Amino acid sequence: MEVNRKKRYYLKMKEVGLNWRITRIGNLKKERVKLKYVVSNTYDQMSLKAAKYVADAIKAKPGIVLGLPTGGTPIGMYKELVRMHKEEGLDFSQVKTFNLDEYLGLAGDHNQSYRYFMKSNLFSQVNIQERNINFLSGIASDPIAECKRYEEAIVAAGGIDLMILGIGVNGHIGFNEPAKELKANSHLIDLAQSTIDANARFFDNKEEVPTRAITMGVGSILRCKEIILLASGKSKEDAIDGTTNGVVTTDLPASLLQLHSDVTLFLDDEAAAKVDR
Ligand code: F6R
């Protein structure tokens, strides 16, 4: 009886053309309720699972547009993607990429620039085409115009299908540092002292660590169709707690990811320690 009533209701809705919309709204609601989690025991397992996820996305859409992070966290994932290319033929020939950020003042061939990092860890080892690689230039004579150019290039590519993020100990994503206000689009930013300190490990001495960067904004990130975020280790447990606890605040920029309907967190046990799943 109940079933018949429901069926009649949906048939009626179909008649008046509302069926599709009701289903869509239902789906959106379901997706919005919760962030998705893939939790692993170790960093290596987390890296393998994230790489497999990205590889599957590339196979499903060979011309996929990816958003990419640098830093210590994604190195294991990039290593596995390179292995998959070399041993299993994972094809990057049509893949397009947009990196999240770049240090201001560093040219792409500087060995601490993010472009150099991407070249060594991924681009030089797979069959991606140079013209499909996009970066904010750290040495643009007009950084504001450079940010505008980047946003337009993302739109021209059809938007970013899959954004891969790391997270700072202070909850930054890209180089969107905790602040009273956040910028929506790509912009110049003064790095937080905690970020400068964390990045110092990659430089010979502290004085060389850049204090400014050029980064996608939180809007550039939230406009991506799908987002995955990787985090590993105890130093990230509080940032991940703040990303997942239901509160949205510019004091912890990654918390804004809770406003997006398709986010998956790839975590190891330590980073996931405080998450209420
Ligand atoms: C780097 C980036 C940053 C890093 C974050 C975590 O392109 O956008 O947000 O993802 O600082 O860095 P690691 O992985 O070194 O802890």
C-alpha cells in the first residue's frame, strides 16, 4: 500500500517534470552530509591508496584536469604514480595540471621552486606534455596580472576535475594561511611564520626560505569538481580535527572544505587520531 502511494507520487512528479530535480537534490543532500575518509595504518599505504585513486580518475578521463600540491606528503603518491606509468603504462599524455602555488621570487629552474619539485618528482618521469603543465610564475613582473591569467587558464581548461591537497600544521591549504579574511581567487600572500619554519627543512639556511608566495585562493579550490586531501603524522592531527569537526572558520582554512560536496581525506592513523568518523 505504502509502496504504491510512493510510486504514484513519483509518477505524478514525473508527469509534471519534477522527477529529475528531486533525485538531484536528494543526491546533493546525501553527498553534503559527510566528508569521506580513507584511513591507512602507515604513510606508505596512504600514498598507495591515493595514487590508485588518482590513477583510476586518469583512466576514467584521460584528459582529466588535475590540481597538484608539493611538499613532503605527496612524494609517496607521486612515486607510485611514476611506477604505475613505467610498469603499467599509466598514460599522462592528455592529462592537464595546475599546481596550487609557487614561492615568490623563485624562477622555475631554482632547485627549491615548486616547479622544479614537480619536475623531479613527477613530470620528468611520466609522459605528460609540457604544454599541459600550468604554474603560477614566481617571477612574473606583474604578479596580480599573473594571478588573473591563471584563473582564466583554469576556466579555459574547463575547470579542475580533481584537486589534490596537502594541509599545513596550521590548517592552510595551498598557501591560504589562517587569517581574519581569506581571498577567493589566486593572489599574493605573506607566509605565516609556522609555514616558513616548516619549509625551512628544504633549504640550506633559514635566510633563504621565501616569505611570500603566490597561491590559488580558497574559491579556486572550492570550485574544483572533486577534492582529495592527504595528511600524515601526528603534527597534522589538530589541523585534520579542525577540518572535520563541523565548524567552518577562516582561522583554519581547510575547514572550508566542509562546504564542498565531494571531498575525500586520505589519512594515516596518526593524522586521523582525533577524527570522529
Ligand atoms: C604545497 C601546498 C601546501 C602543503 C602543506 C603541507 O603546494 O600547497 O599547502 O600541502 O604545507 O606540506 P607538507 O606535505 O610538506 O607537510
